[in-house]
Amino acid sequence: MSREAVIGLLSIVTLVGMIWGYKFVKGEVLLSQSYSFTTVFNDVSQLAVSSPVLVNGLKVGAVTKIEVNPENTKEMFVRYNVNGEFNLPKSTKAYMISAGIVGGKSLSLEYANVCNGADCAEDGQMLTGETRGLIGSMLAGEDIGEYITQITDGVSKSLNSVGEGDPNSPLNKTINNLQVTMENMAKLTASMDEMVRKSSTNLRKTMANMESVTANLAQNNVQINSILSNLNTVSADLKNANLGGTVTKMGTAVDGANSVMNSLNTTAKSAEVSVKQLNEVIAKMNTGDGTLSKLLNDKALYNNLELTSQNLSLLLQDLRLNPSRYVKVSVFGGKNKDKYVKPVDDPAFNENK
């Protein structure tokens, strides 16, 4: 066999496998005979193409197509295939059931008797359908009635046994507490009713006062609008007044004033130190301690200083009037022949003494 023939044969096998797999996923079987049926449902939630078709729990086919009834959009056509080994009677009914709590849905075909010949459903026939809930899907019809009967009997027995037996049982305690709670609620309701009845007069007065206030507000509506308008004007003026710049300048001025105050405080402290030193000097002068104190307090010293000053003045005057007595300058060695001049107010020449 040539290489090309092998490649062609593998391609055909691969194509057939892909087609068969696609049909298998859709629930169709190529190599066996099957019948197609259609059922109408109003709601097909969680039912999908390839959902299983069951007979007494055995998978005998799958859903192949779901489409809307073109004549009635509230109805859905569900088409499905059934293995040709199963002959379904015309009275077969298709139930859409839940496959589980978290699973999808499937179709369950139910019929009473096996068909023969003309009694069997033909290919493409329309079968009647019905939807069952989760409990109906899990239990048969007679089982549902039995379980409901058992639950009803159990609840009745539980209600009839309330208050009997051990009074300290949790159920009896709960019922007693509930009874006490209801009694307290009744008392509370009565108290609230009494309180409301007593407060009705005050409530009427309050409502009357509120009505009067509302009437006054309505009468003064124009004035209130005027006040609000004035407030808006004031707000606009304040907004345009550049208060931020003014506050900044005031802050700068306050900082300058603080600096001046700090300088004044420093000056005041320096002045305080100076005054303190001056007070100490004055105190020493008053107590006679030191030369200055003696100058102020010792009269004899004052007189001596005054006399010395006077003599110094006369000496300088005599030096000015008769310099030749103190300094002798001669160019040719001659003697000074100037006449002596007496100083004014010289006590040495005072004839009265």
C-alpha cells in the first residue's frame, strides 16, 4: 500500500471518528437504529442538548435539539432520540425531572404496558410532557403521599405532647418562657396605651403650638426672605473683603509688635540693672564709703580742694603776668628788666590781712 493511500485511509478514519464523537456527545448513535420524538414544555430551565433520556433510570437516548415554537413563543419544542431497541407505546409520557440538587435536568419516559405493532409510537411522533419538581423527581407519587402522611402525623404528635411529660424539658421550658414573654408584652402594650392616653392632651397642645409656629412663619415669610437676602449680601461682602490678606497683615503687625515688646523688655531689664547699680552707688555715697562720699560729706576736704583750686588759679595768673620769674630766656645774656605785675586777688598782697 502506497504512502498516499495510508494517509487517505487515516484521514477517512479520523473524519469518521470526529463525526461519531460529535454525534455521541449529542446523544446520537450512528451504528444503531433510533427513533426521534418531540415533546412540548413551557419551561426548559437547566435542560440542555445531550441531556439524558431515561426509562426507569436507564439511559436510552439523549436530547438532540431545543427550539421555540414559532406559533406560540411560550412553548418550547424538545426533540430527542430513543434507542430503537425500546418500543414506546403511544401513551408514553415524558417527564422533565431534576437529576439532583446541584445537577441539571433530564427526561424520564414512563408508560404502563409494552406495545406491539400498531400500538407503538412512530418515529417523529409528538409525546405529551409534564414537569416535576425536585421532590417529585426524587420520589414516586405514592411515596410522596406516604412521606407527607408521616410528616403530618409526626407534627401532630409533637403538638399534642406539648405541656405533657417533664416540665423541665427544653421544649416545655421554651413554651413556658414564650408564654411569660407574651404576658409581659401584653402588660407592656397596656402600659404604652395608658401612657399614650395620658399624653394625648400634651400632644394636642404640642401640635397646636406647632401649628401656631407654622402660621407665624407663613405670615413672616417676606421678612424671613429679606433676612436671608441680607445674609447672602453680607456673605458676599465678606467673601470679597479679602479677609485672608487682612489677617496676614494683622499677623505681620502682631509679629512686629512682639519684636518691639521683646526689645522693650530687654531695654527695661538693662535699665533695671543700671538703676540697681546707681542705687548701690548712691547708698555708698550716703553711708560715707569711698572718695566721692567723702567729697560730698567731708567739709574740710571740700575747703582744701577749693583752696588748692584757688592757689592754682593764682599761680597760673602770675605765670601769665610775670613769666620771667619762672622762665628766663636771654639771647645775649642780659637780665630781665621787666617790672613785676601783681596778680589780681592775690592774698599775699592783700593789705587787709
